[in-house]
Amino acid sequence: MFEHCHTPQETAHFLRHRYGLPVRLLAGRPSVTTGSVLGAIVMPPELGRKVLAVLDRTHPAPVIAEPGGRSWTFLVTPPFPATPVSIPTRRYLAEYEVTVVPGGHCVLLPESDTPHGWHWAGEPAPEALHMPLRSAVIDAVYTVTGNRVGAH
């Protein structure tokens, strides 16, 4: 999909127009910033595969895989009004190496189709950006880890 992108600017333009992502360049890399438009939840790939399988039934989920399979980042719709994740939920998620990324942090986006770089583990649908709610991803983590859904 990135075969026609030869510069970081072309890649950013492609990501903006194909998926509706609010892309900016950070040190020549396409990225998005977490905040009121989108959020991010990071987890290990093994858990991410299970969470994505649960979400695929009900919510499309754009997911970015880091090179080397270190982590998966789910792009999510943040709650409105903005509310923090409860301390018990954060502790539970931390047991599974899951992090809800705070607002103001940069998330690097895919810039190639190769697994040697950042790439889509769950490609967003073209056109308007559709993301699962932050709570839906957290609920899916609870589901796949065998725990009841917590208040978050």
C-alpha cells in the first residue's frame, strides 16, 4: 500500500487521506498525538491478537505493530468528557503489560508494509477513521484474561 510513497511527506499525506488520521511529521516520521481526538492502548502482541479477535466481532480496530514484535498499539476513541482510567483498572492492566497512553504523547504510524518497520497489525478501514472506544478495548482485555469487566 505504501509503494507510491517516496518521502515522509507523501506517507503522511497518504495516511491522512486514506484513513482520516490527524498525521503530523515528527523527526521525519508520520505520527499522531494522543488527546481529545484519539487515544492509544499499548500491549504485548500475544495479548493484542486475542483482544483484536474479540474486537473484530463488534468494533474495527486500527492496530500498529512495532518492529521486532515488541508491542501493539490500538488506536482508540477517548472518552468524552476526558476521564482517567481508575487506579484498580490501571493496576490490573499493568499485570498484563497493558498501558493506556496519556494525552499529549506521540504514536508512530506505519510507513511501510514490511514487518521490519512499524506496520498495521489491524489496518483501519479506508475513508473516515473508525476506532473502538477506549472502554471497549479495556473490556476486551478483561474478557481475554478471564476476568470480569471492571469499572474503568
